[in-house]
Amino acid sequence: QKEVEQDPGPLSVPEGAIVSLNCTYSNSAFQYFMWYRQYSRKGPELLMYTYSSGNKEDGRFTAQVDKSSKYISLFIRDSQPSDSATYLCAPGGPNQAGTALIFGKGTTLSVSS
Amino acid sequence: SAVISQKPSRDICQRGTSLTIQCQVDSQVTMMFWYRQQPGQSLTLIATANQGSEATYESGFVIDKFPISRPNLTFSTLTVSNMSPEDSSIYLCSAWDRASGNTIYFGEGSWLTVV
């Protein structure tokens, strides 16, 4: 089993839709969970960061971690065409500080206006 | 947040040649990493660049092929040696610093095409 698995999509939704992006991971030692957004031909930019289990909300974005099932989710509300990008989940840890992240393959999202 | 600049942003290289990618951070950072992102794939860690000592390479990557330097806390280079078409990829520099908490930042990447 790969350390991090993510459905590559592509996922196509109309503007305004709620989007759910998901990852599973195998290493129960992971404590830090990042979501990066990567536009075409650009470097990844950090979108959300969550520590351990629970939810975190930032504007239209909500990150959810369920460590018992090793399942990570990113929800996007009121999706916009500008959200069209590849979303990468990246867990790390247990001592994430200074530890390089393990990336999923990314889910490509397309939001049409 | 740290701002990371990479040079070149893109290049087309001849088979058998070597190319050095530079990574400059606008502040001192504790750790720097080099990743590779092959077409349609996710990011794969090549190595951790250690300041003042040899880089730490991940399985499948060797120093002879990907020599790395990190002469100070703001700068690192990655050389892709004796290139083949399989080395066509985006190479990404990233950095982490204690002051930034548990956040790793990325440069824009260097897009290499080997012909």
C-alpha cells in the first residue's frame, strides 16, 4: 500500500458547487496534515494545515482529519473557477518540524463558470 | 512566509549534459529540500540539503546523479548530471524554518526538458 493515496480525478464541477477532496494514508505516526494547491506550471502553495484529528476552517475551505480511519478531507464551499487547480494532500510527522512531507498524487479540479 | 526563488525557471537540455538549478530563500531557513515532479505525477523527495555537510538522499537518488550544495542558510543548488529524457521533470526547492511553525514553502519550480 502506498503511503498516501489520492484519487487523481479529474473532478469537474459547476461554479458554486461544494467540492470534497479526499486522501487516505497508511502511516499511523503522521500527525501533521497539509493541503497544497498547485496551479498549472507553478509550485505548490500551502492552503491548509491541520494537526492531529479534527476540523479546521478557513474561509471557503475546511480541512478534516480522521486519524482513526487514516482519512483526510478538504471541502471547498461555493467553488469558483479560480479554484481550478491540482490539490495535493501531504501528511507528515510525527515530528513534522523539519521533516519532509509525503505527497499524494493530487486531485485535479476544474470549476466551470 | 519565506519567498523562494529558483533559476532557471525552465530549460531545454541536451542528452548527456548537466544542469545546475539554484534556489535562493529571502531569509535564513533551518532546512531545505529538493523534490522532483515528473509529468502527471506527485512530488517525490530527492534529498534534504544540509548546511555545511553532505545532503541526505532518499532511496533511489544518488549523489553522483544529483549533487547538492548548501553553502549557507539561504541558498542551495541541485545539479542534474548526465541527463537523459527520463530526467525531464519539474524540480522544486522547498524550505522549512522553525519560525514558520510546521509549514514547508515551495519555489515556483524549474521545468527541465531533456532532448
